[in-house]
Amino acid sequence: MPYVIASPCIDVMDKSCMEECPVDCIYEGDRKLYINPKECIDCGACEPVCPVQAISQDRRVSDTDAAFVEDNRIFFTDLLPGRDEPLGAPGGAQKTGPIGIDTPMVANR
């Protein structure tokens, strides 16, 4: 997973990163944004535009936010509440629009 969005995004969701992403791989949950690891091309365009420094490469996530590496993957691979199937890699956030659901870890914060 090249880039991960961690806790500073919760309840902020500025979305500057979504506008900057050349492959449309940043998806909108209810309280946080998530980067699709199968669609991200590891370009890093999203990282410098985040006003709360929530985005970093998975190997550079702070120790306090390390759980967000796995949580970001879970958003796309596991069945989220209210969904019939995992999101997977639908080919761009514009195709899906806002998902409106978060992972349990984010929803329970």
C-alpha cells in the first residue's frame, strides 16, 4: 500500500488530495478519506496538499497511527456495515461517489 490516510483526516476531510490525485484513487467515507492500495500509483501528489498532514507512505506512518495502514486496506477488502460486498477496486472514486461508511475503527473513534 503506497500511501495511507491516518487519524488527522477524521472529521476534517478537506478533499484537496482528491482534487490532486491523477488516478482518482481516494474514496470518501463518512468521517475520513481512504486511498485504494490497488489503484494508487505511488506518485505522492496527494501528500503535500493535505492541510493536516494526514497522508504518508505506509512505511512512514507514525507509530501512533500505524493501525491505519491495515485499516485503510480493510476499507476496500472487508465487508463494511450496510454494504452487500466489499468495495474492492472499482476503478475510481468518481464512479462510486461518496461511500458514506467508515471502517469500524474510524466509526468508533
